[in-house]
Amino acid sequence: MSTTTQPPQGVAAATPMPDIMAVRKPRKGFLGYLMRHPTIGIGGFLLLLMVAVAIFAPWLWTKDPTALAPVMRTRNPSAAAWFGTDMLGRDVYSRVLYGTRVSLMVGFGVAIAASVIGLFIGLVSGFVRWADSIIMRIMDGLMSIPSILLAIALMALTRGSVGNVILAITIAEIPRVSRLVRGVVLSLREQPYVDAAIASGTRTPVIIWRHILPNTLAPMTVQATYICASAMITEAILSFIGAGTPPIIPSWGNIMAEGRALWQVKPYIVFFPAIFLSVTVLAVNLLGDGLRDSLDPRLAKRV
């Protein structure tokens, strides 16, 4: 006979140790990063989708976005015209898809240009004390004017084109970038390692390049996403009021401006470009929020 050993009375049975290998560990790599920051994955996916639409627009069953067809004007959405046609018979679907190129070009162009110029101005203003007051007074003067009004004023001095729109919005965004970078530099300038570099005789350009610039890239990356979203909205506003890209160039603002007179009877002319603009801006903002949570150690999500 086999006997079963019982634990002595008054002694509790030993609790089994958990299987250490069975404990789920957080995933590493790019997939794990996206799982910890889902807003980056969602925003990045939507933004890449819009970029793909802009690149492959000629192969997405589109027509010439500028081709006129008076006999087909103001047709409702159908198999022949998925988003309908406007008052000149142009295919709204084709114009919306090609308009993605203009909005992304303006958004990315303004974000890159304003970030680079504002970064340089902010570095000089924050680290070189004698230049700070001069530069910041100029930036304060530009910031005293609302960005949309400043862009309208600059566009009134030039002819309508995509390049001039990018230039006008960039000038309006530079002061905000420079003030952000200046604030970061002012806090970094008081750090002990910067004082040590100055005491050792390191030149100012080398200190800025090695010690200051790398620490400003994270907040600048987040700020660039917000600038991109703001630039696309500003471009749509400028085109909507007739101060942006020429009407011959299909952009979301131009399409909505041309359809506002028929809004009550043909709302699709305004609805479809507005949806594309909203989704694109949402994607960029989600990406910016995710990057902020990821790059800022105070806001980083702990897993």
C-alpha cells in the first residue's frame, strides 16, 4: 500500500512558487513600442495612409482634376463620379485625392522650415545673452499679430502659389518655435556640465552643438507635428477665403470654397474635402501626442 504524507498539524501547506518564466514580460522592439504608445501607431498609420494617397493618386482610378465637363456639373455621387462633380463638372473625387498633395506639401514644408529656422534663432537667443533681448523683441512683435492675419497680410503682398503659402505660414510660425527652443536652452545653460565646458575653454559653437542641441530635439520633434497640423488648417483657411493657392490648383480649401455656394443642395462638395482634412489633422495630432508621451520622461507611460 502506498501512503500519502500529510503535513503536520498547525503547519500550513507551502504555497507553490509562481512560475517565473510564465510571467508575461513587456514586448520589446518596434511592435512593443507601438503597443505601449497606441496613439503613435494610430496616428502614424493614418498619416502614412494619406501620404500613400498623395503619392499614388494617379493610379487610384482618378481623372484629370482640372478637366471641365459642363454637361456633368453638380452630379450626385455615383459609380461614374464617386464623390460627385462640382459646378464646372470636375470630378470631386479626383480633386480631393490630388488636394492631399498640396496639404501635405504645405504641412511638411512649413514644419521643416519653421523648425530649422526657429531652432537656430532659439539656440542663439537662449545661449548668447547680449543677442537675447534684440531677437526676442522682434519675435514678440511678430507674435503680437495673430498668425492667420499675418499670413493673410503676407499673401496680399505676393501672388498666390504653394511656395508663397509655405513662406507666409512659416514666417508666422517661427516666433513660436524660437520661444520654445529659447526656454529649453535657458534651462540647459545653467546645468553643471555646461558650466564645466565653459570653464574648460570650449568655444560657444561647440557647446551648443554638443551639449545644447541634442537636448532640444525631443521637444522640437513634438512641436513640429503641431506646426504641421496647424499649417494644413491655415492653408485651407487661406484657400477658402481666396488668399491661398490659385483656384486652378486642387486643394481642400479651394474645393470647399467652390462648394460653399451650393452647400444646402450639394453638401458633398464640401463634405468630402472636410473629412480628408479632419482625418489628416487628427492623424498628425495623435502622432504628436504620442511622441510627447514617449519622449518626455515626466509624461512617459510606465508599463
